[in-house]
Amino acid sequence: MAEVNNEIYSTLGNRWYTAQDDPVALLRAESRARNPWILKHIQSLGRAPEAVQVLDVGCGAGFCTGPLAKQGYAVTGLDFSASALEVARANDSTGKIQYVEGDALKLPFANRSFDVVISMDVLEHVAPVSKAVEEASRVLKPGGLFLYYTFNRNFFAWLILIKGVEWVVRNTPAHLHVYKYLVKPKELAGYLRDSGMQVGEHMGLRPKLGKPFFRMLTSGVVPPDLEFKLTKSLWLGYLGRAEKPV
């Protein structure tokens, strides 16, 4: 069976922020919907932003790190791709984000270093997922949060998130996502508990059905006004929150 092609993310350059005829445009649209959810959960800690240390694992070009830094949070972004990190640095308007090249399966940080660990669109790209979860737990302080987004493993997710994107969006590379790497919510919950974390909220995410969505279906281009929305259904992509007990 094919392996997921993570090298794709090192080829995008400025297309991280400009391309509409590429799945990275879907990633930008997802981020616009996810970032308020992420911010809400970080704010639930009840601390001043500058007192909250946030690690974004698999930060890519900074779709999450940038907005959090603008809110005043102390943000570190980690990614395996040096070229993606160059784009992230160039788009950091605060000049305060720390970007580090590294591996989600072997985080280059000490135990109990962060109040929040974020992992968006990453867990379906690494193996074993259990190791990535263990590392997130290791670097979390007691009372810290692990916030994540990944894809469910079922026929509908394969049809819509893998094959559907390949059929609809131009310039979708082969093996952007691979079925065996997708993660069922129950499996992930088990990994979280095994790593000493308590599973909290789960929310689904899907595109809004409207004119932008149907323009994408007919054009192969992701419209700039395409929007995603939170949903109770976890059949496709899902967001989650876990806590490391005090």
C-alpha cells in the first residue's frame, strides 16, 4: 500500500498563502474555521496570553501560529519542513514566534515545557500515531491542553476527503492522504488515555454547502470565500481536546 507523501509540503513555497488551485487552499479555509475553536479552548485556561506557552506541532507555514501570536500568546511552531518554516517566518507579522525544525515523533523539547500543544492536520501524516500522542503528552505541563484535528477512517472519509479532493481540486498530488493513516476517534481516545491524558470535547468539521462549494466542484479551484463549519458529526474530519491531569 502507498505511503503518505509528506514531501509535498516542502515544495509549496509562497503557494502556501497564494494558491487556489491546490489543496493547500482547503487547509487555509479549514484554519479559518478551526482557529476560533482553538482560541476558545486556550482562553479556557484563564491565564494572560503572555503566560501561556503554546507549541504547534506540524505548524506548516503558520496558519495557526500567526493568529495566536497576534493574540499575545508565547508561540513555538515545529515542522519537519525547513522550507515551510521559511514561509512561516516571512509571514510572522509579530516577529515573536519561535520556529523549530523537528520531528513530531521526537520533539526536541524538555518534559513539561508547554501549557498547550496543538496538532492540526498532522496525526494522519505520521506513524505510529501513538508515539506522536506520547510526545505531545510528555512536553505538556500538568493541567495542559492537547488540541488536535485529524481525519476519521471510514468509507465516507476515504470517498470525500481523499478521492473527492483528488477528483475535484486541481494539482492534488498523489498520496496526499492515505487511507491506512487515518485515525478513528475511538482509537485516538485510546492513545490519549494510554499517554496519561483525559479525552474531552470532539467536534466535526465540514465545508459549508453553498455557491463557493459548488463553484469548486465545477471549476477545480478552491474559491477564496469557501467556508468550513463545526458539526456534531465525526464522520469526516474531527477536532478534539484532551487534558493532562494535574
